[in-house]
Amino acid sequence: MVYETVPRTVRIILLGEPGVGKTSLILSLVTEEFTEHVPPKAEEITIPADVTPEQVPTNIVDVCLAEQSIEQVAEEIEKAHVICIVFSVDKQETLDKIATYWLPFVRDNCPDDCRKPVILVGNKIDLIDYSVIDNIWDIAEEYPEVDRCIECSAKTLTNVSEMFYNAQKAVLHPIGPIYSIEEQELTERCKKALSRIFKICDLDGDGLLDDYEITVFQKKCFDTPLQLQVLDEVKSVIAQNIAGGIENECITMKGFIFLHCLFIQRGRNETTWTVLRKFGYDEGLELTHSYLYAKQLNAHGGKSLNVERGGPYTVDGMLNPTELKNVFSCCPRVPWHNLRYTVPTNDKGFLTLQGWMCRWTLMTLLDLQNTSAYLAYLGYNFLENESQKTAIHITRDKKVDLAKKQSSRNVYQCHVIGPRACGKTSICRSFLGIAHKKIKAHAGGGGGGERGDGQGGEWCISTVVVYGQEKYLALREIPIARASDPLQPHEVNCDVACLVYDLAAPRSFEYIARIYIKYFAESHIPVLIVGTKGEAAGARQEYILQPDVFCAKYQLLPPQLFHVGENKHDIFVKLATMAAFPRHLKQFARLAGDNSCWWKAGVGVAAATIMGLLLIRMLSFQRR
């Protein structure tokens, strides 16, 4: 069934046989007194939002078959949000017509997948001394769209305002999506939504809601604390009605779901809907677009991202596959199930805290909207955070970084480019400290394969300390199918490029030399050239210039030597430093021959930054 979104104005239509009191009910509501002489039909009435309990403008429409055609009545049904079918409690024939005529007529004028809620209204209870509610349960069972039944009296004003309030509630807090009247049970969608909410509110992850967690939940949803006596009464009701609903004086998920079922059975749909909407659900019990995707959260215009630390984790600092699945049990799936990348793990392959942060960081770099959605699924904005925007900082444009020759970001993208079988995979995996044998097992053809998926290649991401600051360096291996294939723009654009060649292959350097000249020589992207398989005697490269001469000509750092037998961590530090401080390559070339100068330059930058901060503080102090 399709459920419409909550309307900004509620439109109520009154149907029924002549003489049952439809017009009298409307006039009694408006004038707050009974009128003996009423017109055949009341004009459409609009009740302002500020006088309705739900603060929503409400239109009330009277229908009179003596003055309107069947087509006009059908048109009114189509425009209405809720239908009140009125019968007279002292006339059985008016009740019989509900099942034999009015409900079928309403169905015929509503789509099968979007039935509108119906309120059955028994008027003139001042004329009898018994209830007729029991007589209409069979009707309600046959027609699930019947939301509730109300007995009232236009003459004595009994339950008149309650009738219209319940009609309003049937639209704003519909029972259909959350409760099955036939099964007397919550719908599966509702149970799934409440299960997610329970897991978010279970702050310590023990499967129970203790008094503190219940208080936080109450404050979040209803903006008011829950009195201790009321909380004890709630626990008592749960304990008396469902086994396993209370454990160690705490509410279990079973008890939490039962409690909401009880709310609905007692006509308090609005309580459950308030909770559902606070956690982002719409009338179809789907998370809304605005809840999943925070406004003004995008990475357009060349901006890049910083991800703040945060999110669920385990006490022991490791996530095995079962724990990882449990963390995302309130999400559609584990978010990284179809991504090809590697992050730091322990010896058993379990995700470390560093690996956890790396995965979030890379997902944010590749798919910001997905990060926003999963933060919402996990309840990031449950406590003090207003939205996912507080988790993600969008930094200034890269062009500004280049102009200032320094970056404020903490996430950098490095593309590892080279011919097939040159050792690109070995470089990427050694960044994570993967054992030598494992690297060989995965290196294969250096990450060859088809391109064109928009991302392509394998990713490895970890952290590097650059001048005392922790930076994320994401290495993306660019797969090469054929040496003649051109690089695509998304394969070239990055913060720093690592061009790799095989020292033992005479034609290997020629490939990256041509790549550099064609794609990087005129760009602002820093480039580091790395020669792999340095454990073997290097072959003379069959190119017009040897690697060291080539680098000198183009004012690049000299070729860096790498082999899997040792972890050349300084290569990754240099790559991250070049990305973080996008200075002109000539400045790097001047430092190339002197490692001490390299580090002194870094200290100089750091010192200048510190002095700048001190100066700002001094000026601020003097102005006080």
C-alpha cells in the first residue's frame, strides 16, 4: 500500500444518510451549541491551525445527496484526506447502509493502493442508554481502512470535538502503516523501524534500555523528562503483559516494541508516530531524504573533505566480521560490501580503530552522500548533533590551497600509476604493512583489469604523520589494460601522483615518462617517481633520458627506490607532504639532494604556523 505524505492542511468530509446529523455535528463544533433548525447542507468550514490540537489548518466539508450529484460527491471523496461516515445510533438502517453502500462507494472512488482512513461516527447517543460500538466490529474487520469508531451527540456536544480531533489524527498519525487491525499486531515495517530506534538508544550496546537511556530517549522525542514514578509504572505494565519485556530492571527490545503496540491499541498513535518521525521516518516508514542527506552537504567545486572522529566502535578496539555486521544491523547493509579497498587490520584481519576511521574517510572521499546516509542510519544525530553536517567538514577549494601553497585538509588522494606488473599493488599494500608473502599473493599483474567504472582499481588508505599532524593518504591503483590506453580525467586528477616503473624492465620507465609529459608536466599536481624491485640490479632504461636525468630536467625529486623486502615508509611521508604542501616543484627539487633540508623545511613551516597563532593570540589579548 502507498501512503501519502502528511498534508499541510487536513480535509475532512462527512458522508451518511439524510437526517443522521452531519450538518448538526459541524455547526455544534463551530458554535459550541446545538441548533434545532439546521440547513440541508453546511458551507465548507476552515478551522485555523492555532485552534486545532495538531496545529494544522482543517477544512470540513458537508455532503448532501439532495443538493449534490453522485459525481460531485465522488469528487469530494477524491479531494478528502479522511472520510467520516455518520449514522444515527437509534436507526439501525443507517448503520446497515454503511456496509452495504457507503464503504463500497468510498472504495470505488479511492485507488486500491491508497485507501483513505475512515471514521465511523455514531451520532445521537443522547437518545439511547446503550453503546452500539460492538455492533460495528464486523464492519471494521471487513474494511481495514476503518480507523476507529466514535459515539457522539451533536445535541449535548458529547465527543463532538473529539470526533474531529480523531479524524485529524487519522490523517496525521495513520494507523495503517504501523498497525495491522486484522492481526492485532504492529506491521513488520514498524517493528523494523522501532528495532533500529532501540539500537540507537541503547548507548552502551548491551541490548537493554536502562533508566538513563530511557531518559535520553524521552528527552529526544518529547522534550520533557520522564518522571521516575511514571517510568516504574511503564516497566510494571510491560512486565505484567509480556514475558522477557523487562530484564535487570531495564526494558528489552521485546518490551519496547510491545509498549508501542499497546500505545496504538489504546488509540495513542501519535505517541509512536512522534518517535518514528524524530528518527527520520515518513508515512511509508522509509527514512526521509532530508534525514539521510543533510542539506548543504556536497563536495562540488573542487572542495575536499575532513572527517571528524566519531561513530560506534567496540571496547576492545577491534571489529571481527560478526561485530561489524552487528554494528550495521540497523542499516540496509554494511556500507563497504562492494568496494575494492584495503585498510589497516590486525593479524587476524579484524578491523582496527584506525581501519574503521580509514573506511569512513575513504567512503566520504568517494561517496559523500552515502556517508551522510549511513551516519543517519546509525543515529549520529541522536544526541547533541543536529545533523550529519557536524561530522564532515568541507574545506576550501584546492585552487586556494595551491595559491596559498598549503592545505588545511587532512585527507589526500594519491594515484599510483605505472605499466602492468611494475609493482603498483606491492607499493599500495606495503603502505598498510601487509606481510611480504601476502603482497606477492595479491600483486599479480599489478592491478590490471578493465577501466571505466568511474572509480576502478584498488584503494589502500592509512594515516601518515606530516610535521606532527596526522593525515589520511588514500592510494588508488590505476589499472592499465593496454599501454596505449589514454588516462581518463578522473584517473589523472588527484592531490599527488606516484609514477611507478620496474627497475629490472628496460622499457618500463618510458611508459611513465610519457605519462608525466602528457598529463602532469603542465599541471599543478606534485609527482613522485618510484622504481620498484630494487633488490635486483637495475637495468639501463631504453629511453632518451635515464630516470635521474629525467627527474633533474623536470625538477622532480630523484627516483625513490622501493622493494617489498623493506617497508619504505619515507616514500609515503613524502607523498603526503607533497599533497599537504602543494609548493612549486622547483622547491622540492632544491631539497632533493639533502634530506636534512627536507625536514628543516617542514619544521620551518610548522614553526611559522605556531608563531602565526601566537601572534594572533597576542593581538587578541591586546585588544581586550
